[in-house]
Amino acid sequence: MGSSFSRKSSSSASNTPKPTYRRASAAGKGQVSPRPAAPAPSRASRPRTAPAKVAPRPAAKLRTAAASPTAVKVASKPAKPAAKRPFKSSAPVAKVSVLGPSKSANPKTAAAGPKKAVSAAMASAASAAGGVAAHIPRPKINPGKALIVIGVAFVLFLTGFILANSPLFAATDIQVKGSDHVEAETARALIVVPEGTTMFNVDEKAIYESLKAIPWVKGVDVQREWPHTLIVTPTERKMRAIAFITADEVAWAIGEDGTWIAPLSLVAAVDAEGNEVSLNDDGSVPEGAVQLPAFEAALRIARDSGSLLLTDVPSDISPKGGEPVNAKVVLAGLDYANGFSDEFVAQIKDISVASVEAISANLVSGVEVSLGKPQNIVEKERVVTKLLAEHQGVTYINVREPGAYTFRSTPL
């Protein structure tokens, strides 16, 4: 009998479960395609497990129930994300000082790093300075002694002020002395001492200012004779040169400080032996005496005062008493007068100052010395003095260049 069979078979092959697929959720888009599910165990052996919890999804990316029949229900409030646990390591961590902002650091935070470091350094230095200052011994000031010192100082000051203005030492006797070129009567007429002046508060500067009108006066000397006498003596400028202006036959005194002082009187008389004699009260020449020419009188004044006589002075120069000398040729002659020693000045009769480059001196011995510009004055004097001491009959010396001097002499 023929066998028949049904196409439905009860073999295990027919019961092999087919792969099932789960619908991708909205949050899972873009993920890898799902793999086939493993063979499902039988119901008897399938363990019962709690339904899987679905991770919360942002509301913007969830699909509504109407849009997808298989949509998963999501809680209305998303669950709080689990806090990240910090990584703990048992290895020691080194502390690093921040010297500057890193590339990924916040600029504001990075900029605050150096400021904090500087502030910390300053605080440390201040703390160290405070510690050092704490060890410095501080002098103990007794308030009582301090008050006594202040009181004594105040008493001394008050006493000095009272004495300085006290009538007990009032300057009631003012005596004025004259000098070589300043008469006492003239100085007394100019000096004004204010009322209330005492021996302590006398104003010497004010006295000098009152005598400054006399060009010869360079300063004043005030002496005190207690309790009421002041002795005032003018101090004069030292005359170092005399400028003889030939065109006017006038001689002007020049101070060593380069100031025109005053014109000199050239009225002088000598007796038969050449000795100077005094003039009569009316200014006339005594009987038997002879009046000297203006140039000779200027030479005599220069010799007696230890000054140099400057000749050949240009006639366009206009001196004024008390004013500084501005003429270059006169200043050049004054440089020689101040640069030469007193011993060498005594050997010079006069100096010609026709021009700065052609300054020359005539010695009392008759020797002519070409000096040139007022440079290397001390060296020029040394060369001239040496030549006169080593050679006889010298008539001319050229020391414009003292290192290459020349001279002439006549055989004896």
C-alpha cells in the first residue's frame, strides 16, 4: 500500500524560528543594522525577565504614538544622567605652577594666573619684610623727655628772637671808613641803616647794595663793637689792567673780574729828580715841579698799582663804570694780565692790543716780545724768562708758538 505524507512536517527544521527585527527607535537612527536575533528558547526554559528600561530621549527627537504604531512610551520627565565618577589614582600628583596661559585655556582665566603669582610673591615679600622689621630694635622715646626737649628748643628760639630785635642791642652808632678810591664821606652819604636795626639783624647785603653805585666797591666788611657800634668798610675791586685810549688821553681802570671801574686822574707832577710830588689844594702843580704827560702818568699809575698798561686801544671803545668789558682786544690783554705772575708783570712796561693776533709786550729792559693770542700764557712766560736769563743782548723774542720760539740778540 502506498504511503502518503503531508508536506507539513513536524521535524525540528520546520520549528526553527525565523529571524525577527526590532524597529529602530528615533534615537537609534544612523546606527548599524540589527543583527539576526538568536534562536528563542522554549517557553519552558525561557527565563522571565523584567522589561528593559528605555533610556530617555530628548523630546524634540521622539516620535508621537500616532506616527509610529510601535513607538515606545517615554516618561514625561527625563531621568537625571548618572554623575561621572572622578578618576582616582593612587599615584602622587605633582603640583605645577602656571607660568602662562595654555593654548586651550580660557584667556581670562589664563591672564589671571600671572597676576595671582605676582600677588602671592608680593605678599610673601611683605611678610618677610615684616618679619625683619619685627626684629629691629625700636628706640623707646620717653614722652616726658621729648616734651622737655621741645620746650627748651622753643625757649631758645624765643630768646634769640627777642634778643635779635631788642633795643638793648640797637645799632645806634654807624661808623664808615674810606678806602683807596672811596672817600668816607661819599660812602656815608649812600649807606642807609633802617630804624630798628640791632647788632644781630643788621642787613649787610642791603648795605652793599647801597654802596654798589660806586664802581670801585666790590663788597663791604661790617664789624661789630658791642653793644651799639657798627663799623662799615668798603672792599674794592682789584685793578689788574689800565686801558689807555690815546685819542682821548684817558685811562680806564679794569678790575680783575673784567669790569670797567672808573677813569683815572692823569694829573701828576714830579720834581727835578723824578720823584712824584703832591699837587696843590686847587689842583695846580707846585713850584719847581713838572706835570707829567698823560701817557707817562698812566705808566706811573700802572707801575705803582701792579697793573698792566694796555696801549693802542681802539678809539671806538666806550667804557662805562660798573659794566663788563666786551671789547675782544681788551679782554685778550686782560687775560695776559691775569695769566702772568706778579714778578713778570713788574718787568713789562706796556702791552699793545691793536689786534688779538698781534698782541706784543714792551719790557722795561727794552726787549720786544711778540705774544699773539692769549694761549699757553704760563708757557710763554717761562720761555721768555729762560731766554733772558741764558742769553745777553736779546732785543726781540717771538713766542706766539712757545714750542717753536725765535729770538734775536745783538753781540756785545
